[in-house]
Amino acid sequence: MGRYLLIIVVGLARIAKADPIELLHATDAKVTVSSQVANASIKPSHLVDKDLGTAWNSRTNDLVGAWIEITLPPKVVAKELRLTIGHTGKGGKREDWFTMNPRIKHASVKVGDATLNSHAFDLTNRGLQVIDLEGKVGSTIRITVQDIEPGSKKSWREICVSELEVWGTAPAELVHPDKPPPVAVDHAVEIAALCDPWTAADDAYNKETSRQERHPSCPTCVDGPGDMRGRAYCETQPIAITPSGPWKAAALACHVDNSHQGDKECTFNFLTDTWWSGPSTTTRPYKTVEITSATIGKANELVITYDGQVVTCRPDATCK
């Protein structure tokens, strides 16, 4: 389950004696989240769509430590944050996603170089809760989850925020009420997430092995406790490219299965509008694939030279 959301809103403050603040919609701002759930129907833009029925969802198991960072343009001053601490939407059968998903119990907030005291949230409040930025000023604001309240649906392990608003002051030329800022996912986290399927498979294997050890006569067991095949292994390697055209990031994901003797299989992965996998190569376990160069050609082809070989990939998800 996963949904995304954060409304960065920078509004025009009409300067008066009380110096009022307003909701800010500054399209020159930028929002980055630590991760996103593996669900194509849940988009980063849900973070700023002003719809309490949708929400930002982090990558599964990205709970404590998950973060949202706001980068403000010059002359924009944020005064406070207002956010929901969970998913306030309902399911098709009126399921309560607020109590079924994890909720944020405590979070730290950093404004520029200043770190505020840990903020505690009301776990029963489904509305927008206020974080006073205490007069701290900086071009970046990062909210980091420190503690959570688990949801009733134990398999749903994502941070959800249905709305996050930034309130403050901004010059009129930076205020665009109908154009929310773009929301991006941190590429380093996305690349690391390429190993998630192997991590999940490894966890499942180890749980089954533990179950077999507790119940060795289990009739459904495939491998007995005396036939342990070792742990699965996976690593990711970012491929250095300068983002251009449709190409946003590239990486190599290498894994071995639960076999001591298995070769390492490495698969090229590319981020354009979404992640997709290109060709794979096989090496002996723990041998690094050496990438010599990666360049973007005139026809928007990404050309990678590695271990004396060349692979050329196009944005239409074809490689040769």
C-alpha cells in the first residue's frame, strides 16, 4: 500500500503590521522524498495534489529514517509546516487507511543548519498538524521520521503523508497558486531499492529455514535444516552519467541466489520515466563488473562500456 503527498505552498504575504503568513505555492521550490512505494498507480505528484484521499507512501520498510526535503528559492521564507501524519484516505469498501497504515509519532526538523527539537504528533488527529519553525531560516527544510505507530495491517510498512503544507512569505513573482512544485525521489535510495526483491527472498528463505529447524518433520519442507544453502547476496552500483534528455539515472544490480556455488548475475537498470531493466551479464561470485564509461549519444542512446564489452540502450527500453 502506498501513497504520496506533501503540499509545498508558498503564498504571497501581504505585508502588514502582524506580518501575516499564507499558504505557499512556489513552483521554483523543489521537493525530494527519501523513497517511493513500488506501486505504479501511486505517483510522487500525489504529495502536492491537495487531495486528502491520496498520500505519499515511502518504499516498504523505509519507516524510521524516511524523510521529505523542501528546497526553497531565494526570498521565500517558511514559517511553519502543516502535515498529516498518515494516510487519511479510505479504501473502496471504506477501509480506514489511517489506522491500517503506520503513523508518524515523532519527527525531527532541520532548517538549513539548525535542527529543531523532536516534534511529537497527536496520533488521533487526522487533520493537518502544525510544526512551528521557530523563526529559523534556511533554503532547505528536512523532516525525518524518528518514531512510528504501527498500523493494524502488519504487511503495510510504508510512511504515509496525505498532505504537507509550507506556510510563510514570498514575493508575488514566485507565487503560482495553480502550479505545485515537482516532487522527486532520491536517486541513491531508488538505486539501493533495486535489491529489495532479493532481500525479501532472502528473508523468506531464512524464515523457512528457521521454521524447519523448529519442526524438522514438516511434510511441506523442501530443504531440511541440514541442507542450508547460504544467504542470498545483492549489491547495487551507480553508473556515473550526467542526466540528459530522458535519462535520469543508471545503475547495475548484482545478485547471487541462496547457493554457495552460484555465479553473480548483474543487470543494467535505467531510470527514464520509470525504472526498467536492460541486458544482464554473469560473473563469478563477488567479482566486480568494471564500467569503463557511460555516455549519452546524439540519438539519446546511452552507451555503456564494461569489461571489454559495449551495450547501447534507447529510451524506448531496448538495448543491443
